Amino acid sequence: MKLETIDYRAEDSAKRFVESLRETGFGVLSNHPIDKALVDTIYEEWQAFFNSDEKQNYLFKPETHDGFFPAEVSETAKGHTVKDIKEYYHVYPWGRIPDSLRENILRYYQEANALAEELLGWVEAHTPAEVAVNYSIALPKMIENSHKTLLRILHY
């Protein structure tokens, strides 16, 4: 399997992205509209959070699944018995987020959702007609204005 990186700005990016999804199950984009400086800042901010004891103040709530998940409650990969060595934080726009981290992570959340909406449009545009007739609504509409999309911040 050869996984190609598709230039978001290329004329045929939509077609090539969907072909990659169909052939490999993955789509890798370069030159996408998500601000790299924002991503770098988020990495730095959340690394400091995971290195601090503050994370304990945001333990996840079982009823809402937002917040900090310590390594002790981490998942076990399918087919394995040893837990993953990671901790993570579930971000929802309505969920608990430390004030110092809120602005940048919510900006990223909005930018990522906007890109996802566009990519779903690409998928829909390049869906075979015999499959597309089964869509109950346009694919981008499925996440439009949704506040249910999970953003998981991983720390290994």
C-alpha cells in the first residue's frame, strides 16, 4: 500500500483525497488551511498541562466523557490485554476546559470542523451514484453546527 500526501491546494485535490480514502482508508493533506503556528502553540500549552498536577482538577465525568483521562483508565487495543500507555483529554465546546487552554483549543476545534465539513463535501462529490442515493442528507450537513464532535488530545 502506498500512502500519498495530497496537496490541498492542487486542482485535483478532492478527487485524489477521496481516491486515497477508498484505496487505503487514509487521507493525508499538505498545505491545508489549519494554522501551523496554532497547532504548535497547542502542543506547547497541552504538554505543560499534562506535565502539571492541574490535570487532576479536570478528571473526566463518566456521564459526559469530557475532561482528563489518566493512564490508569486508558484503553486497551482490540485483541490485546495490556493497556495503552497514554493519557488524554476529551474536548467538547460545551465541556470543561482549563481557562488558560480554552481559546486556542476551541479555535482549532472550529477550524478542524470547518475542514472536516469541506472534506465531507469532497467525499460526497466523488461518491459513486449508486452509493450517494442512500444518503439521507448531504454529508457536510451531518456535522454542520454540531457540538458533539470529540477532539481528543493525546499524551504518550
